[in-house]
Amino acid sequence: MDRGDVISASDLERYGYCPLSWWLGRQAKVHNAELDEGDRIHRSKADEYLRITHAEEMAWDWERMVFLFSLVATVLALTGISLMRVDGGADWGWALTLLSIMWFFVVIALLYLSAQKGRALIMVRRQQMLAIVGLVMMVIAMNVGTLIEVDPLVSMIIEALALLWLIAASFALYRSLSAAQQAKEWMGEQKLEGKIHYVGTDSSPLYLSESLGLSGRPDFVLEVNGNLIPGDLKTGRTPKGPLFSHILQVAAYCVLIAESSGKRPPYGLLVYGDMEHEIEFTDELEKILHNKLEEMHGIIVTGEAHRNHNRPGKCTTCSRRASCPERLN
């Protein structure tokens, strides 16, 4: 398909506002200070969303380190147990046991402080649980060593190394939970639910449907209950309800998500400042979208477009007003 035949989701929004305004804008780009301000706000929001995804990625990276460190600590602890022999040296065993018990309570405190109201103890994931298992194994190993009065120096060295690895695992666990909590707090500040799957920037991958000749970059895509939900952020004035042109744009993103993921989004999000609307992606809305796309592709072929409204207010605020042959006075 020729690149010039591809219609963007933003084109759909402008077409929904006025077909002639869209067509004039397609012929010649018009500089508009209001659009520049809108782009600035969009970039600022994109930076906020990217900050959240970065925190989530850090949480996952630290979580993998938890798995590595706790695994090594557990292996060392079990190795130390296997080398213990009944002999002297109980003093060293008691010292290490006391240190391991003290560290156990330090880790519990870190877990508690890493999230508000102590929720970190509930929020730990499967891999993070391995760090706690390794910690428990360490405590058991130290106590077994004192009970059977083991002396071999090599066993003590191994147990000390296990403790060092466990300290590293506990630190990684703390960083993982802290990063995850920070991401959650920022999500709350942005009033977003679920997990950010995609952030629309100039360098983000473009969603494309070759069959429909449609493309677009949603401002964001959330993963909510296994569904990918596209979102569109609108700047400027907040209308009393979702505008038809904006609903068309959200519908376009839903179509693109459905084709890309193979799963139809139940709705899309339309955000005006602090107000958020769920736009249900119904069969009827999808049919309207297809009809509009057919009309637009037809105009591209014929080169003929006309105003579709009788509202002077639309013409007054239209950036194509000066060059529009059908403007209302």
C-alpha cells in the first residue's frame, strides 16, 4: 500500500471534526501555536509514563538479581551443612547464628519499609519468595551447626559466604520492592490502572493495519485484566462529554490493537485533563469507523471534500479557516 494512502488515527479525528478541514490540512501543513502547546503537553505526559515503565523495569531487573543471589546463598548454606562435623568450635557457630538471626529481622524490617503500611510482605512475587526461602535456610543452617557442634573452618567460611550472598539478595529484594512501589505511586498520580504496555512517542513503534490503510500511535496502552486498552490524551478545553471526532480516534486505536494483538479491546480511554471516559468498543462503533475510512479513502482518490456542519463556532476556531472556500461567516 502506498504510504500516502495510509490514514492515521489523528486524521480520523480531524475528519470527524470537519472533512474539508482535514483535507485542507492534508494538502498543506498549517502552523498553529495551540497545536504546539498540545504537543508539549503530550511529550510531558509521555515522559511521566516512561518514568513509570522505567521503574517497573528496574523492579524486574532487581527481582532477577534476587533470584540469583538467593539461589547462590541457599546452595552455599546447604553445602556448609553437609560439611559440618561433630567437633569443637561452638563459639564461631553461635556468633554466626546470632548474626543470621539479626539479619533475618533486618530483612523483615526492609520488607516492611519498602511499601506503605507494610503491604510489601503481601506483594512479594514468586521469585522474591526464593530470597525469603534462602534466608530461612540460612538460619536453619546456622542453628544446625551449633546444635551438632561442628568445627571445620571450611564449613564456617562457606556459611559466611552464604550470608554475604544473602545480604546481597536481601538488598536486591528491597530495591525491587521499592522500585515496584514507586511505579505504583506514580501510576496513582497519573490515575492509571493496570500496567503500562506502550507509550506513544515519536520513536515508538507504529501500529499499522495494511488491510484498512490505517495507522496510529496511542498516547498510551494499558494492560488491564489481560486486555490491552488504548488511551488518548486530549489537551485544551474539557467538553461536557466525549466529542464524536475524539471517539473516532479512540476507536481507531482499538481496531489497531485488536489486529496487532489478536484480542479485541472491550473499550478505549479518552482523557480530558482530570476527566476520563471509557469508550466502549462496540460493533456499531467499529462499523462507523469503517464507513469513515471508506469515505476518506474516496476523498483521497477524487480530491473532493466538503464541510459537513452548519456551526459557525467550528469555523471560527478552525486552523484552516483562512484557506477554506466553504467557511461560515
